[in-house]
Amino acid sequence: MRPTQTLDARKVRFAPREALALLADVDEIWAAKGTKVVHLDLRRERPSRAELLGVLLGPSGNLRAPTLRRARVLIVGFDEATYATLLR
């Protein structure tokens, strides 16, 4: 599968408003934070804005990289096992 859009996180900033806008057509978020992977099923649960921003934004306040979307799933951060499972 080839990406349909690629952005350089050093050049294009996604502040909180833009990061939350990425969730418009997303059903699940998988976010790697250190050695932990957080899974949010947006069809079943309604996390707070603060919780969503906590998994989407890094310490700089910008969207964490890498971030990719496949169908209705948003993958934030890098975890090799998560990528292997979700990107088959």
C-alpha cells in the first residue's frame, strides 16, 4: 500500500485543533507511548478532549510522529508489533 499523502512533521505543524480534526472519520486510535501501546475504540468510548490530545500530541504540542491513517484507524507513534499487526 502506498501513502496518499505525506507531510514532514518538521515543516507542517498540527496544533490541538488540527490534531482533533484528524479524528473526524476515525473509529480507532492506536498510540505508542514509550513501551506502552494505548488503544482507544471511539465507537464504544468517548474519551475526553484532554485524553485524546494526550495520545495525539508530543511534548512540543505538535502531532506526534509518525502518525498514519489506514481506513478508519489512526496509528500514532511507532511500535513495531502494532505496525506488523495493523499494516498487514
